[in-house]
Amino acid sequence: MYIYRKYAFKIRQIAPQSSAQSRVDLSRIQASPQVLGLILSYYVNYGISAAKTAALMYDIHGIKISKQTILNYAQAVAANVRPFLDNYPYQLSSQLVGDETYLRVKGKWHYLFYFYDVNKKIILADYVTPKRTTESACIAIYQVLKKYQVIPENLRFTVDDNPIYRVARLYYAHQEGINFDLNIVKGLTNETEVAKEYRPAKQTIERLNRSLKANYRPMGGFKSASGSITYVTLYSLCHNFLRPHQSLGYHPPVEVPELTGLTRMPDKWLRLIKLAQEQLPIA
């Protein structure tokens, strides 16, 4: 029996061009670069809430700054670095893994769709949405596909048994002419050879989910959708470019030559922001 499926969307029309926006001009903030680097290190690397970061800045460094100002600065940085995060020329494998996890936004559950290079440990998609739908899965996969100059013929995603991924695969095959394979890892037991082979890949992204939650849980959730997108953006940037990973010999997944020789995390943040700003299009 043939089942015809009509899709009510086109991916290039629904995929957001930039998921991080800000009303704050980063070039006009009152804090010095050193203060900004400290704020980002506390807030993102160590998962310290904006309120506690403000307290640390005053109690330890003698710098008085409000919680809201810290959130404003974070949002401004996220808007500046998002194009860098999306368009960096990553060297990628063809083995990817995807999963959804929950975020608390304005007292309600939202979904974070993560896709991750299993071999390189690079976050390739971090789409935050109030809905767990086929469209959401397609947008997250679109974030991944845009990062390939040439899509590998053996591209393979390891995902759970949520049917939205099967439908997304059909969408890309029929509407975009892009083919990839799915490895379905279902439940907690290996009922198939595919699940047995690819469960370790699935476990890597579950560790990523736990790591993010450990960072943002002390904040008690996010007060706005833009706040969740800001934090997820900064976390992805930190994960890909700044945070050392044990499985990679305590190196970050992406080693940027311009950061070589820098030992202090605030300095690394500032150098990365500078690189991101240099890549922004001229208005």
C-alpha cells in the first residue's frame, strides 16, 4: 500500500536565520572587556546563575553589576557569536547523533533538539522550541546539513524511536533530494543489532544533555524564550571551542589557532568574541 504524505512547510521558509537576537549593542556596553570575560566564564563555563554571578563580581572582584545587566550582556554576546557558531568551517565526520531534552521556559517545558558529531564531539544543532514536531526535527537537521560543504553519501543519524525523525528523513529525501540513514536506538535494552552497535553513540548525547542541565539547573529555568536561546547558544560555543574534553585528550572539539597560548578562560572568551565580530557582515 502506498501512503502519500504532503508537507505543509518548506524548510528554508521556517528555519530561523538567526536564533539569537539582542537589543543591546555589544560595542557600547559599559563593562570593560576583562569584566565581560569574567562574567561569561562564571555564567557559562561554571553554570552560575546571573544573580550569583553578580554577587561574585561584587564580593570577589569589587565590581557592582546587576543581574539584569549580566543577562543583557549574555544576550548581546550570543547575538554576535551565533553566525560564527553556525558558519565555522568545521571538519566533520558522517556519524551523527540526535536527541531532545527538556528546558523550563516561563514555567513551561520547551524542547532542545541537539545534534552532535559522534567522532568530533561538535554540537551541530541546538534548536529550542515549544513543540516536539516533525517541523522541529527538520529545522534541527537543517542546522546540521548547512554545516557541510558537501553532504556525505554515508551520512547517518543515530536517534531514538520518535517517529518525527523517520518523517523528517522522508521529507529531506522527497522534498530536498537529500538522503541519509537512521539508526534507531530504542529504550534501555538492545533488542536489535543496530541498537547494540549504536547505543554508545546515543549515550554520548545523553551525557551532553546531562552536562547542560547541570549547568542551567541552578538557574531554576529561564524567564523567557530568548533567555533560553541565549544560554544554549553560549553553551554550544563554549562546548565546541573552549571546553576541554577528556575523550579528546583534554582539548576542545575545535581548536582555533588564535586561542593558542591563552590560559585564562576570560581571555579565551574575549578572543573568540573578537573573531566572531570580524566575521560579521558589514551593514
